[in-house]
Amino acid sequence: MRRSVLTILWTSAAYGFAIGSVHSLRLAAWDVVKFPALILLTALICAFAFFACTLLVTRELTFADSLRVSLATFADLSTLLASLAPVSWFLALTIAQPTETSLHEYPYFLGLNVVFIACGGALALVRQSLRLARRDRLGTGRSATILAAWLAISLFAGGQCAWYMRPFFGASTIGDPPFMEGSNPDFRGATSFYEAVVHLVAPPVLPDDYARRGR
């Protein structure tokens, strides 16, 4: 487990610096601390949740097993993201930067990195679940059930942790963002990751003065 923690610390720090560079050197430096903290916090939460949901499928796994699997999974994710850090850093420095009238290529940068994180997390979970299935002979059905539960848990836990600790990215036109937004609402009024997803699918109607403030 110690090896997994050390891997998470340095690999996620490299990726955090790359994505934060799209805004400023200050945000990049913050992400060197914040992104590893996000990964470790999510891994700890997921370890408890993994253990609880796995008990419904098999009694053969202990909490230590769940913690080990969780850390190994997020170590794999962090390693995959670190391999993509040069790409993200290059794009952060070369995209058409936002202006007061247009975001230009910033949304593409943001979307691409969301895809990196989502695909990396899915691949890491598949690898660890297959390893677990082989080691404990859980069978295809039970392995698939565990994998589906783990994917859902990781999405919701990671999403809410990232929401509270945001910003990790940032349009360069936004000056001096706070270190963490916490529970502050976004420009659509969402106060959680889940509410933000709902607003993305069905945007709420905002008063004109509220929309103009961009909050």
C-alpha cells in the first residue's frame, strides 16, 4: 500500500501541474497539492464503500483488501494520467486562450481532460477487478457486479470531492480564483456535483442579472 500511495503522490502531482497550467502558474502550483489530495481522499472514501458493497457479493474480502484494491486502482489511474501530462501541458500552453467575448478552445481542453480521467479510471477499475476475480475465483457474474458497483461509487465519490475542491482548471480570463470553492454555487446555482450534472442536462432558467454576473 505504501508503494501505491507514493505512486499516487508523484504521478497525480505531475498531472495536476499540467492541467492547472491552462490558467496560470499559481493554479498549476496549487494543483500539485490539490490533485494528489483529491485522489487520496477519493481512494479512502471508495475503500469503505468498496468493502460495504463487496460484502453483498462475497465474504472473502477484508477491509484491508478493499483499501489495497482502492489504492492500487487510483495508483493505476494516476500513472495513466501522468503519461498524458505532457499532452495536457502542451495543450494548456498552445490552445487559443479565452477572451472576454469567447472561450475559444478552452472547452475542448476541459472536455479532453475529463475524457482522460474517465477513461483512465475505467481502465484502472477493470484491471483491478479482473485481478481480484482471478485471485479469489469470484466468477464472471460476481466480478461484473463488483465492477459495476465500483464504477458507480468511484464516479459519485470522486465527482463530489472534485466539486468541493475545485477549481482544478480555469479560464485564464478569471483572475485570482480561490484555493477551493467548497460549497459555493456555480454560475448556474448548483451546489453539488450531482446538481451540476442535472443542470448540464436541463439548464435552469436564470434571472438576467444573475446570468450577467456569471455566478
